[in-house]
Amino acid sequence: MRKVIFITTALLFCQAFFAQPVQERTEQDATVYICTGPSSKCYHKTDKCKGISRCGKEIVEVKKSYADSIGRKACKMCYKN
């Protein structure tokens, strides 16, 4: 009985210590699209978004964490709440 309790406790500790929430991992690892134009300020869920269709430069696929790090905000058309 002690072995079962010890193993269960050890597994719960490892899970709590090492695991990140799935939503947190996938949100930052998500692929988004940005326009490389000088006045572009948003990132988009898809390269078919109406907001990115006006891009006069190249459309680039990047990680959301990178888009956040360069100051891009979520497109209001793509990310309606």
C-alpha cells in the first residue's frame, strides 16, 4: 500500500512540476501570418484574412511568440472574441 501511495504521489509531483498547460504551449507555438510592410501592425490567423489581403509587401509565416516580440497585435477580424 505504501508503494502505491508513493508512486502516485511521485507521478502527481512530476506532472505538476514538468507539465505546462496545453493551451499555453500551443498558443505561443501557433503559426500566424504577418505582412512585412512598414506600416503593418497585426498578425493574422490565416493568409486569406481580409486585413492581410491589402499587404503590399511579402506575407510571412511566423510563430505567434515572434509576432508578439516584435510588437504585433492580433487582427481584430481574425481574432474576434
